[in-house]
Amino acid sequence: LHSGSCSALQNEFMNENLPKQRLNDEKAKLVKQVQEKEDLLRRLKLVKMYRSKNDLSQLQLLIKKWRSCSQLLLYELQSAVSEENKKLSLTQLIDHYGLDDKLLHYNRSEEEFIDV
């Protein structure tokens, strides 16, 4: 083989591989973009799930429901205990069970719940 024909063969080989290399580079770039988009989608789904599980309006509704049930329970407990012994005040019951006045919306000076 002549050195000229070897050089021509090398050039031809390089020219054939050049489009393949470009395609491989493009493929690698696209694969990376797909991975980035999949990661973004995964994170967005996590945010969506977190927000749907922790809906603040639903949480406020549940807190209000819990407070109302707790207030009613204390009234019923006060009645049940009063039938057995002397009458206990709501303040005494709340103190006995270590409950927080603010959570129950209880006014100590008036000895009543604020939003019944």
C-alpha cells in the first residue's frame, strides 16, 4: 500500500466515524436531558403528594372538629363525674388532665369555651 492510499483510507474512516460520533454525542446529550426531566417530574410528583396530604384547609377543618369533640367530651365527663361525687368545674377537669386552654379555646375567667 502506498502512503497516499493509507492516508486516504484514514480520512475516509474518519469521515465515516464523524457522523457516528456526532450521533453518539447527540444521543448522550438527549439521554442526559431525559434523566433530568424524569428527576424533575419525580420531584414535582413528591411536592404534589405532599401538598395533597397536607391540605391546610382540610387540616384546619380537622382541628376544629377535634376541638369541638374535646369540648363535648369534657362536658359529658363533667356531668358523669358530678353524678357520682360533687360537681367538678371544667377548669378542674382541664387541669386534672393537663389539657391546654388555648387548644380547647377555654376561657378560665368565664369558665366556658369561647366557640361552642
